[in-house]
Amino acid sequence: MIVTCPSCETSYRLPPGAVNGARAMTCRSCGHHWKEMDLIETIEIVESKPRNLPAVIEHEESAEVEARRLSSLAREAEERYLAIRAAKQRRLRNWGFFGAFAVLPFLAAALLPETVVGAVPISLKAYQAVGYDVNIYGLDIRRVERQHAIVEGKRILTLKGDISNISNDTRRIPWLRFALVDATGKEIYNWTLDTGARPLRAGETTGFVTRIQAPPEAAQNVKIRFARANEIGSDTQNEQPSLTPPPPAK
């Protein structure tokens, strides 16, 4: 703190707080006496005009309105999600139906050829084209036996077996077709046979016997099946095979 003599203007440096409100001072230069007073800085406080604030501050939207809005948004989002999921499930279901309808005919054709041919007879040609013989007769050829004999110097091949009705209805016995094949599976001789047996009731069995003289030496095996309409009565040689009537139905 610096004080100045009002008479000779000699200045003196005093430590802070040396005056402490009022203090008698004597100038060392001129001997003048005076009373030094501390200056107190005053700050004028200007009162501003008070504002009239509302007792309650109102928001643009109340909490209840905001809650309803959020609930509506959540409901709309859920409805969109459910709609998207339902559409996806419909697409999957439609693809499933399409796949089932596309596969079922092939599955039925593989597992139920007799039923398919019975419902659509022309499908038999498709099975024959791929080398599959469909048993549309409800009959089964069983217990086939081959016998070789020499009669008057000639070799005789005798084939006999059973025909069983494996269906639940009475079935007429169609002609039988026999084929001799060589070691490579190629047919080298064939003939057909009318058994002459009466229709078989469900579960019945009858037999057949056929003989052929001097079968080809290259014959290694025999194939037997029911003859098609265009094969009945045909054979690959001029000599007709010797036929033996079948025994009566059992």
C-alpha cells in the first residue's frame, strides 16, 4: 500500500493492512501530520426488473401424450414385424407345396408303379423305355425250375414254376414270355405260352410247364415275364416249343 503526504507529496510504502481503517501519519520530510483512511471499493448493485415466471413450466407434450406416442410406435413396429414374418412363412409354405407337388409324382412313380400304370395306362411305355417291367397283373412268378434231359438223342430243356395271385381280386392269367440269354445277357431265343388256367382268386396259385427241344448252346440263363399284346404267339425260330398243360389250380 502506498500513501502520499498531502503537504510535500512524499510517498511512503506501507505493508497491506497497516492503515486498517484510519491511521495518524507524520511526514518525515516536512513533519506534516494527517490522518490516512483506507478506501473501500463499493459496488453498486442495480436491481433489475423481476420477470414474471410461470408457476409451472409446461412442456410441448405432456408425459401421458409422449407415452401414448411411444406405445403407438411400438405397436406399429410389432405389426410390421408380424406382417413380414407372416409373408416369409407364406413364401416358405408355398415353396414347400411346390416342392411336394413336384416330387410326389416321381416318388409315386418309383414306389407305386402298378398304381400309376393302373391310373394312367400310357405311363407303362415310360417304364418300358427305362427298362422297368411293371407288374400290372397282380400276379407273381415263383419257384422256377430248369431241367435238362436227352430224349432220343435230342437235348430237351424243361421250365416249370408257379404263378400266384398276390392281389386282393380275382386275376386272369396272361400269356407268359420266355427268353434264353447268353453270357452277356443278350436274348438269343424267346417264345410265349398260354397257360390255359382259369382266373385265380386272391391268394391262389397254379403251375406252368414248357419244354423246348435243342435250345441254343450259347444259352446261359432264362428270363420269364408276362407277355405284352404284340408278343403273344411269337417266337424267334420256326420250331414251336413243346407245351405241357399246367396242373390244376391249388
